[in-house]
Amino acid sequence: MKIGTKTLALMLALTSALSMGCQGGGSEDLEVKTRGSEFILIDGTGKSCKQLVVDQSAADDVPAIKMVIGQVFMNWKGKSPLQLEYMRIRLQGSGLSGGVFSKTFAGEELSYMFIGAAGTVTYPANVGEITSESTCAVMVGGLSMTDKTKDAYGQGSVLIYATTLDGDTIVPVQTETYFSWRFDGIR
């Protein structure tokens, strides 16, 4: 295979950029985990973290079928502050309509999960462990099963996407953790 000069220069520049660390902290400085490694899908509704703070008496705003993760834990070891941009929960496996379900939390939804109020979710440099609000459980709902009477199972992930600074440059940081899920069919 013959590589042109421009391609070789681009590959060298990319390799050089990837091998250079950044002062602000990279993805290796952020970890995420959940309390469990397996979660059960439940045929019931629930209240989001925002709903629990804003109006507990209002109707449930997390539709059935739901999965309750509980708290999400992160560890930030970067040298600059961290700003959470979004959290994505993704499930795939047998029994899910379309085979995949994905929900992204950003803005107010995310801020109520992590700081219990509307606002920007930021943490200081090298803060160590970060925990989602203990007053609510992180959950996703609206999962659609191909057949609610049958058992289903699969894998899932929680992805955290954030930004930090390297000097005056905004640097993306992301990390992901994995889990398994199951749905015990309704009989």
C-alpha cells in the first residue's frame, strides 16, 4: 500500500496531537460508575429528579417501562474545573423494540440530577468523588418491549460527556461504564 506525502503528514500530526497530554485533564482523569452492575426493567412509572424538586404532587413524568439506576458516581482528577454537558444512558439487547434504547440528559434534567436545582453543573479541579443527588434516583423510562410477556436481557452503558480547560482551550472529556439489564416478562 502506497501512502502519499499529505496522508503521511496528517497521520504524523494526528499521532503527535494524540500523544501530547493536556494540562486541563483528559478522559483518563474522569471515571464514572453505578452502584450496581445489573438493573431490572420495571413496568411502572416514576418521578424524575426535577419533578421531585419542583412539584412532588404532580403526576409521574417518567413513563413505564423504566429502569432505576439510583446514584451515579464520578471521580474527577483533572487540573481544571469540570463542566458536565450531558449524560447518555443506552440499552441494547433482545426484547427491546428496535434493539436499542438511548436517552440523553442535559440542561435542567442533568442539573437536577447532580446539583438538585436548575443551573450549570460544574466541579472544581481535582475534586475527587462526585455523586448524583441522594434525594432522587437516576432513571430512564419509556422503554418499549417487543413482547411484554417474555423475558428480555441485554447490556447497557452510562456515558458522561463533559468539558474542561487546557489553558484557554475547551477540551472534551468523556467516560463510560457498562452494566447488564433484564426484564422479567409480565405474566
